[in-house]
Amino acid sequence: MIDSASLQIIAVFTVIVIAILLISLHLWKRLDKAEKYIESSTEEKENENKNEEGNSIALGLSFGMLYGLIFGVIIDNISLGIALGSSFGLIFGALYEENKRKKEDMKNR
């Protein structure tokens, strides 16, 4: 038969094993949540970068149209000024985005 001291040791050992399993399970769940958070954070950053690309082109277009309108009023041909301004605005917006992308690529290396 097993004496009471051996039963106490077995009981304590069983409690310790169960506690270790529960703690490791809890830590695993937290690690899984952290990984999901990191993945969602990187996806959000990628989406923000894609949105910023459209923003810089739109910003270039709007400033180009503004300066084109001013230029058109000066030369007394508003339609030509807006057409030239929007063209140059799109070009400068795209160039700005390309330079920004190159700088980010250089940072990531």
C-alpha cells in the first residue's frame, strides 16, 4: 500500500504538472493573439501605403489644376491653363510618389 507521504508527493506533482500545462496553454493563446495583431498591423500599414499613393497623385492633380487656373487667367485662356496644370500636376504627383517609394526601399534595405 502507498503511504500518505507518497500520496502527498504524487498530488503535489500532479498539481504542478496541471499548473504548467494551464500556464503554457494560456501563454500559447496570448502568443497567438500577438501574432494575429502583428499580422493585422502589417496589413494596415500596407493598406495605408497604397492609400498614400493615391493621395499624392490626387494632391498633385489638385495643385496642378489650381496653378493651371492661375496660369490660365494670366494668359487669358483658362481651358489651356487647366489642361496644362492638371497634366503637370499628375506628372509631379507620380514623380513624388516614385521618389518616396525609392526612399522607403532604401530604408528597408
